[in-house]
Amino acid sequence: MILSKLAGRPFLLTAGLLVALGLPWFVYPPVAMDIVCWALFAAAVDLLLGFTGLLSFGHAAFWGGSAYVTGLIALHSGLPFPVAVLGGAVFSAVLAVPIGFLSVRLRGIYFAMVTLAFAQMVYFVANQWRDATGGENGLQGIPKELFGLDLSDPFFFYYAGLPFILAGLFAAWRIVRSPFGRVLMSIRDNPARARALGYSIDRYKLLAFVLSAGLSGLAGGVFTISHGFASLQGVYWTTSGQAVMMVVLGGIGTLWGGAIGAALIVELHDYLATAGFEETGIITGAIFILVVLLFRRGVWGTARDLIAARKNRDPAAPENSDTKVGAPV
Amino acid sequence: MLQQAFNGLVGGAFYALLALGLSVIFGMLHVVNFAHGAFYMLGAFGSYVLLDSFGVSFWVALPLVPVVLGVVGVVLERLFIRRLTPLDPLYNFLFTFGLALILQDLVKRQYGVQSQPYPRPSALRGSLDLGLFTYPAYQVFVLALSLLVCGTVWVVLTRTRIGMIVRASTERPELTRALGIDVARWVTPVFGFGVALAGFAGVLAAPMRAVNPLMGADLIITVFAVVVIGGLGSVFGSVAAGFAVGLVSALGNYYVPSLSQTLVFILMAAVLLWRPAGLFGREEATI
């Protein structure tokens, strides 16, 4: 078993990398870019939901906020796009400090409502501050500048944007595996005991919130450069909901499951858009409801459980209760 | 200025009705109903469809639509929400989020995003002279009726046996059960009632606000902020916060127009800083 574990890790990792590298050969390149951007966004949301036990329903503020800042830097400074993207990510992390400071003191459902409300505030500010954000029109014509290279072909831009996404995913993975990540999980599982052990749980949650926001900002920044525009849609609550949806669909607390959820939902949207069906909420909402009712472990979680059950062949394997979101799977 | 304050109270009446429904449901089921805004929207659309296709007047729609939506709520609770209530409350939040998406887009598919007209009932078309200023009669009616409804719910909750059972089940469900009261029996009607309140607010909104599929989506998030200010699960707190937020927003809009939409969230931030559980909430919100 140990051997298969050792062999399994690099295998999965290599497979994941190959899929990421080969994606634009199989999928329309701009859609491939969307998928990996949303995958990082979902991983960032899962960092909170699955590993810290906090459902943020306001991450659109960081994804969309970064989109505006990235767009503004790229439009007005003429700097290469990586600088703009990093600027957006830093902005999101900074924005997360006050929002997180006020929100992490609440638990569970209260946290979800408050983050949702703060994100709506960001939306209203973006809507009203037309001089900076362009209001309803958004920011348009954002350039893909990289030392004069021509990145107008989405196929090539995919490979220019991918390193940022992979770096973000790697960071999320490192965070989860680090001692810091272990403390987050202990806070998720038993906040009272974590506090009794001397951890300042609010400070840990705040740091997790800021890191998650920064990664969301990174994803939103690349997304914006890829599309060449930033719009109000990015900071709207449906965007937060969509990220959460991807996490739940892929499997809460699996980190990589979000990528599967992202691929499924982005492809579905693309398919519906091609078919001229605009009311995507009917379909995505219905799928989401079914997942919440019947497959609370999501695609990745279910697959992992099945594999584990086969490996162990132990009928008495403890059935994980999913009464708590993000309970150890 | 006084007129602005009055506008604020009328706006607050909608916050209060919606917050009241959310709070009652949350108290009993520990479910934060994301679809509350969608039911509000359905209330407005219900009365629009009744008038437009069947010629049913506002006065019939006002009791009829909430009752129908209440029944829909009862069915939803029985079929789905009940399955998720024993789990983490987040699952029901996610479930009702999906539900809101579906309802909103179904209506959008049928009627598009443009606003549908709904005439004011003829009896309430004029203006009333309130001494200091004249005011549209319909708005006065909305304010009076919502105060009446909130007041009635308050009296039922505090002065009747049903209210006693509901309050006891909210605060100490196990103990209430131990005293021989079937708590589970009251869960479904309370959910239906909360949904009906949202529908009622929607019918009231139809003649004075734009009837469109998105009318509930943005409102409900503001109502979340209202409920956080008042203290989730505190019925009195939600209603008081509803009217207060309406008033403060209108006055804020009068003095600093650019803050009109964000003021409620700034208020929420201030309350969170000072009392994380909300003004009238219990400490269970925090750890």
C-alpha cells in the first residue's frame, strides 16, 4: 500500500500536469483558459470551505475586484500583463483584510451571509464608481502586453497565463499540506479544542481568508487579461455562487475536485451558450440541487471513497458522516 | 426631509416583512432561505399574471398569492428541505441558492428581463394629505398594512399558545420535545408561513416597484445585511432593523446620495465591530 501510495502521487500529479498542458489541444483555447482560471478560483474557495470550514459566499469581490485592478493597470501603465495580474492579486488580498477581520468572528451560516453582503457592497461601489470601473460598460480593450510578444492568439496566451494558475494551485496545495494548513483543519474540526491548544483561531482564519482571496484575485486577473475586459458580472453574487457550486460539484475538501467542477460547469455554459440557451440558472441550479441532495461528496470525493474502499476491502470502514461541511473525507 | 423619512419607512416595510420571514424560518429550522428573494419576486409576478391573464384584481391577489406560495413552501419543505435540516445548515443554504437560480431563470425565460407594468388599485391611486405633506395613498397603505402584519405576528408569537410553542421550539427544541410537544409538526407550517410572508411583500411591491425576474435577487442580499444587523433569529430585531435600515438609507440618500446603496453594508460592518451577534441577537452567532 505504501508503495502504491508513492507511485500514486507522482502519477496523479503528472496526469494533472499533462491535462493542464494539453487542454487547449482538445478544448477551444479561450474556454480552456476559463477552465483553469475557474479551477484556481474553486481551489481558493475550497481552501476556506473544505479546509477551514468557512463557506465564503462573497469571493466574487476578490475575483472581480482583482479583475478591475488588473484591467486598470494593464490599460493605463503599459506594463507587461504579469505585473497587472500580480497587482490585482495583491489588491484582493489587501481588500480581504478588513472584510475578513469583520467576518471571521462569525461562524457557519452567519459567515456566509456576511461575506455575501460585503461582496454586494463591492458590487455597488463598482457600479457607482463609473470613472474607474466604467459602470455597466466595464473596462474594455485590456491589452495582453508581454515585452512586445504577440499573444492575441488564445492558444499562445493559454501558455502565457497557465504558469500563474499552476503557481496558484501549487501554493494552495502547499498551504493545505503545511503545519499552518493542519491548524486550519483542526479549527474546522474542533474550534474549541484548537483554541484550548493555544491557537488564536481568528488570526488563523483571517490569514486563510486573505490567502484565499489573493489566489482568487490571481485567477480573476488572468481571466480578465484573457478576455480583454472586466465587467460587473465578475463582482456579482452569482460569480461567488458559481465558484461554490464548482467546489461542491467536485467535492468539498478535495482541492483538485474544484478543477473537475470548473471543467464541467464552464463546458456546460459554453455548450448552452452555443445552443442559444441563456437561462443557464435553470440547468446549473438543478444540477447543483441534485448534488447537494444526493452527492454531497462530489465527483472527486466519491471517486476517492470508492478507490479507498476497494483498496481496503474493509466493510467496517468508517462511513464519514457529512453532517458537517468539510468534515474529513 | 420628513417626506424622505417617510419614503425610508415605506422601503423599510419591505425589508421588515422579508427579514421577519427569514427570521421566523431561521429560528425554527436553522435554515437561511436564499430563495426568499425569489419568492418575493414570485409574489409580484403571481399578482401580475393573475391580473394580466385572468383579470383578478389586486385585492384578491393580496391574500391568494401568499397562500399559494405558502403551500409551495410547505411542499418544498416536505420534499427537500427536511432531508437537509439534520445536516450542517450550509447545505440548506446551498440548496435554496440553487432553487433561487432556477426560479429566477424560469421566470426570466418566460417573461424576459424587462419590467412588467402593474397599475395601482383604483381605490389607492390618489394622494393623502398627511398634514405636513401630501403622500401617495398607496405608499401609506403599504406602510400601514406591513406594520399591521408585523404587529400581528408579534402578538401571535408572544401572546398565544402557538407562539409560545414556536418560541420554545426555537430556543430549546430538545426541552420542548421533552415536555410533550411535537416540535417537528410545527416546522413545516412555519416554513410555509415565512414563504407566504415573502410572497405577501412581493404582491405589495408589484404596484410600486418594477416587476422583473431580478427584483428579489439584490433585495435579498440587503435583507441579509438587515438580518445580521438585527440579529438572526430575533424576530423583534429583524423587524426593528428593517424599518431602521430603511429610514437610515433614505436619510443617507438625502444627504450623501452616492452612499445610498452601500450605507446598509457600512451599518452592518459597524454593528459587527460592536456586537458581532447583531443588535438583538444571541451569542450563538460567534464562537
